Amino acid sequence: MTYILFPPSGSTDVCVDTPLRITFDSAPAIGQRGRIQIYRAIGEALVDTIDLSDPATYTNTVGGKRLAYNPIVVTGNAVSILPHAHVLDYAETYYVTLDSTVFVDSQGVSLGSLSGKTAWRFTTKASAPADGDDLVVAANGSGHFATIQGAVDFVPENNYKPSAIYIRTGVYAEIVYVKPGKNRLTFRGEDRHATIINYTNNEGMNTRSSNRAMVVVEGNEFTLENMTLVNTTPKSGLQAEALKVDADQVILRNCDFYSYQDTLMLNGRVFVTGCLVAGDVDFIWGFGTAYIEKSEIRAVHPGYNVQARNPNDKPGYVFVDCILTREPGVTGHFLGRTGKDGDQVVYLNCRMDDHIAPAGWDGADNGLGWLEYASTDLAGNPIDVSRRTSSRQLSEAQAATLREVSYVLAGWDPLATKG
């Protein structure tokens, strides 16, 4: 076969969490059987196996949780092979073998094999970073880690010291879990549109929202900025969050989020600014309080922007100065639908394309209310809200109160948080 390996055979200073990549001269397909294996060179000890015929090798430990995962991702002519967590150590040499049946062409013909101790051989970095305060993640192997989860795992348990994880341009095919106690982390992308987490996870792979989201954050005082998150689950009716937040005092700044059903699940207190959220069914939802400002909310199919499940004693989802857009052909879309408990959704001074149904809302709110103030079309002209069935229009004074970030977020002012 004609191929390019990463890390290149003979490489040194390789990250201990490195994915393996093979780029072929034509598009590969995954075969029906065969194994990819990694050996430690000293003693020829087998440290990892991905066996196409063994489902047990299609599970991985992510931040301490055992999850189903896709260990082989094909993108165009390139294949990413994701070893199991923590199988590589510092200052060790490894070699990789590949059965001839693992990758085939469009006709089912083998693309070849790798065997022996020298065909694909590399040596890892000599030592770990000095501390977890400022870590660099780079898909090309030039940072402290090659995966985001590798950096998160390195941050000490029960961390309360701010720790910035700088994520360089690249595509990161992985599930990420920031577990409780990994507090005060910042994920800071190098380029909003070119620093991308891009992976498939959903209810069919891992049941329950804490497992099926592509990125799950349960550490408090977390910040995510200048990145794109894409849950690549196809449209199929499966719940597939790009991001689930189950933490307090979380900031999402200048990010793009893509999925279909349930793109963002926001629990706790969350401040969202300058973001794009795209999806169709309940694609912003959860049990938390979220203040969402100056962001684009894009419907990719007819459905519902929000299903709020906030309790009656806390505000729900408040959208301020946002723009509601659509993909071509989308009509009959709703601002929100019935959730439970407090069920509050508020739109203040938001511009809306004409995909929003005249009724606005589907069902009836259960508690604190579906509220609007000064909704306009994209050109800034007032919308006719006379056919709204379940919401009420706010007075200027009521809207001013809900514009106060610290009021909505129960005393927390994220605008005072240093970025």
C-alpha cells in the first residue's frame, strides 16, 4: 500500500496520548476483521489491541468512565486510530502492527499490512509537563498532549487553581469528559473555526446524557472559548449533545456548536456570549439557568429552539440581543415547547427570521413563563405577535430586570470574570 504514517516511523518526542494516523492515496474502508496492535519495544510486550471482531476493544475509559467509542475514524483518504487511554508511557519505544484485512479499498481489496518491529516505530516524550497550570494540546504532536482528554487527565484531582489548556488548530476526534473536581479549567482554541472537536457520540452508543454527549463538563468555573464542537451523529432522531454542562459558573465564549437533537444541554449557571448554536429538536435544553447574549441560534430542520426544565425557584433560559436564523427551506419552527417545572424561556430584543411559526410556541408553559420583548424581523422591524398562543409580552421595566446578568445568574457576574 502507499501511505503516510503519523507519527512517522522513527519519530521521537511523541505525545503519550497520540492518535495514530494513516493517509492513503485513495479512500480506505474498514474491513470486517483483523487487528491493530501496539507493542513496547523492550520485551515486545503487547500494550494495546483494537480487534475488528471483538466489541470489547470498542470501549474506552474517558476521564474514569467506561464508554463505547469508535477507535477508527475515516475522513477522506485519512484514518485516525485512537488507542485506549493511558496505554503509552513516557520515555518508551513502541511499534505498531496492522493486519492486512483491517483496511480495504472500495472493491474490498486489502490495502496492505504492517508487520515487524521497524515498519512503524516511535519513541515517546522523555517526561511529563512540570505542572498542569498551562498546557498545550496540538493535533500535530507539537504540544504537551495530542488530545484534549490527555491534558484534562493530567490536571490534578480536586483542582482549584486556574489551569489553561491551549488547543492549537486541528481536528480532535474524541469524547471529552471534565469530571467533578477538575475545576477552574479553560479550553482556549487557537482559531474558532479551525480548532475543532469532531466526533460521534449519541444515545445509541452510550445511554443517558452524561454519557452520550461529545463533551461533558462537570467541573465548576469552566470556560470554553474560540472553538468549534461538532457531534457528527447523523440526523436520526437520536439525542446527541455536542456539549453537556453540569457545573456552576460556566462561560461559553465565541464558540460554534453543531448537532441535530439536543445540541446544548445546560445545567447549573451558564453564560453564553458570541456563539453559534445549530440544531433542530430541543437543541438548547436542560435544568439550568442560562444567560445567552449576542449569539446566533440556527434551525437546520423544523423543530424547537428550547425545552427548558429549570425549577420554579430559578430563572431558565434568557436570550438577549440574539439572532434566530435558519437553513434554507426551514419553516414552522418554534421558539420553545413544553418542558416541565419552571419551564422559563425569555427572548429580549432578538431578531428572528420568518421560519418561526406565528404561534411562536408549542404547548403551554408550566411555570415561570414564556416571555418576549421587542422581537423583530432580521431587518429590525417589529414582528406581529398577535397570534402568539402561549407567551406574554414584557413591559420595558420587566425586560430591563431580565437584562441584568447578575439578576438572572443569582448574583454571579461573568462579565467581571477575567478572560
